[in-house]
Amino acid sequence: MRKILFIGISVILLGISAYFAFIYYVPFSEGYRSGELIKFSRKGVLVKTWEGQISQGVSGTNIFSFSVEDSQEEVIEQMKEYQGQYVKVTYKERYSTFFWLGDTKYFITEIQPETSPHFKN
């Protein structure tokens, strides 16, 4: 009886571990977005996460919401510096997220300033 209980608990723990590993390490998609960085803040009550928004339209109707992991310290500092500017971000989309990582499924891995297409000389 103990052997069956041990095997059952082991299978359950292995399944839960595999699920969390899949959600964290396997991206659903990867890509790029450009727009004006209109918001970047650290928010949360128990767990603080970095959240932001990029406006991709002239009137601000198309908003891309994203998160940045705490381990991405360089990206966080660049986000603070580029606030209000036109930027291009590289992101990965996960199947789901964990509350301690961020509110969205989109996680920024790189950011660089871009020239706005609305203000060409």
C-alpha cells in the first residue's frame, strides 16, 4: 500500500513540476512591437512586478501591455530612460503566467529606441 501511495504522489509532483517548467520555459510566440512607451511601473500588493504599455496607434487606441521580469535589470533601466519615446521591443509570449512574474503573458527581453514614423523629416 505504501509503495502505491509513494508512486501516486511522485507522479502527481512530477506532473505539476512538468506543467510549471513547460509554462516557464516554452514560449508560445516571440516577436517585435514598436510604439510609444506610455507607461512603465512597478505594481502589486504582496508581489511587485514591472508592468508597462506601448501605444501603437496615433490616437492611442491600440495598446500593447507587457511585463518585465525582475532578472532583466538592464531592460528595466532602459524602460525608465525611454519613457515617453518611440521604442522597439523584443518579446516572448508564454502560454500562461505566474502571479510572481507579471500580469500579462508578454515578457520583454530587449528594448531599443526607434524613430517614430509619425515624425519623419
